[in-house]
Amino acid sequence: MSPYADITYEVAERIATVKLNRPQARNGYTVRMADELGAAMDRADRDEDVRVVVLTGTGKDFSVGADLSSGGFDFELGEGPPDGWQEPAGRCSKRIFTMNKPVIAALRGAAVGGGITITLSCDYRLAADDSKFGFVFTRRGIYPEGASAWFLPRLVGMGTAVDWMVSGRVFGAEEALRKGLVHSVHPPEAVLDKAYELARDLVANTAPVSVAVTRQLLYRMASAPSPFEVHEVDSKLIGGIATNPDSIEGVLSFLQKRPAEFKLRVDHDLPPYLPWIAE
């Protein structure tokens, strides 16, 4: 287990489990939690023993959003934020966005406000059938955070994003599934097991460098103004597969009907020409 205060972190079977750990406050989101989540994602991304991250919460709720009782700021309110200050939910959602490892959110109970916006950049969201979601900002006189106005329309379409964000209404797991916010819905006691089942499949059957590149291609280039710049990157990637050890191993293992043993490492084998590689 980890030395964090508002989260826990552990690794088993090449899966890092990151848990929001303030069950007494229904995992209310704090600045400390935001910074610890960012540090945990850094840790998982840099650990070659980790292939997948599962993000979940301790207790019956994922998170009820910002803990308003704690103030929610790390600056003196009378002075205003310093130059370059970044709100806490976005610190987490942006770090997940830049991950080279897939992140699976396992949600149950309340996932409201910052408790849902921090998951929008995850690759998968699995929900319990008791889950409740809400982008409730307009009902509190505040504003969407976590870069959610960018992420949400890409997941569910502009019409649904406008409905959920402008109304601020709370909705259930069935609507979330139907609209594309979550990938699947399960009984509360099964949702974490389903997340681990998915994680183990990714660990066993995918190549880490291929996953990292594919994940970032989708997130970084799906909104390119045309397919041409995307195809330029595709062409470099495909042009190199004849000398790519993982590509060769993937084909050979398929032909020989055996599990693949991928050797390339995310920490030093990513193609250096990728447009986002310097970030």
C-alpha cells in the first residue's frame, strides 16, 4: 500500500489500483486528492511493471465531487489565484489524458461534479447499476471543470452534453449507458471484478507500445481538421513494422497459435517522431 493521504495505490498482476480513499466524506474531492492522483498516474505511467490502471473509490460511492467544506482552493481567497493556477479536477483529467497506459474507471454510487469529470479522459468507464451521475455545476452557481466541456461532447455528442451540463440534472446508469458515457453496467458488487477482468485481458493480449501509440492517436488526432496529417503519422508507423520486433512477434504468435511475448517498452521504445512525444 502507499503513503498517500486521500488515495491508495497498489500493484498486482501488472495492474495498478488507485482508490479515492475518503469514504467518511463519500470520497469528496480535495486539492490534496487531485495532486495525489496526478502523482499516482505519474508513478503508474513510469513503472514498466504496470500495464493498466484501475481507478475506483473506497466505500459505496466513487465521489460526490468537490468537498465544499474544505474550501477547494490552494491559494488565499482574498488574493485570487496566482498566475498559471490550474483547478484541481483538470490536474487529474489532463494527466490521465496524457497516459501511455489504459485507465479503467470502476464507478458505483455517486459520481457527480468533479467525481465524474476526472474520469472523462479514462479509456473505459464501468458503472454499477446503482450509479448516479451529474454535471451539477449550474445548480451550484459554478462552472464545469476538469476540461469537461472538451471531453464530454466527444463522448456523448453535443446535444446530450448540453442537456446534462446546462440542466445540471442527476441521471442514472441506464441513461449513461444508452448515451455512451459508460461502457457497461453491472451489479455494485461485480463492477470492480469486471474492471479487473478487462484489465487482465489487456495485460495478456495487447502490446504495451502499440496500446500507448493507439491511445494517443485517438485522443490527439481524432479532431484533426482532415485525415491527411493523421495519415502522415500512420504511414511512418506502418512503414516501420517490418523491422518492429513487436509487430513480427504479433504475426508469428498468431500464425503459431501461441501467446505473444511483446518485448518493446513504453519507457524507451515509443517512436520518436510522434507529434506529441515531447510533452
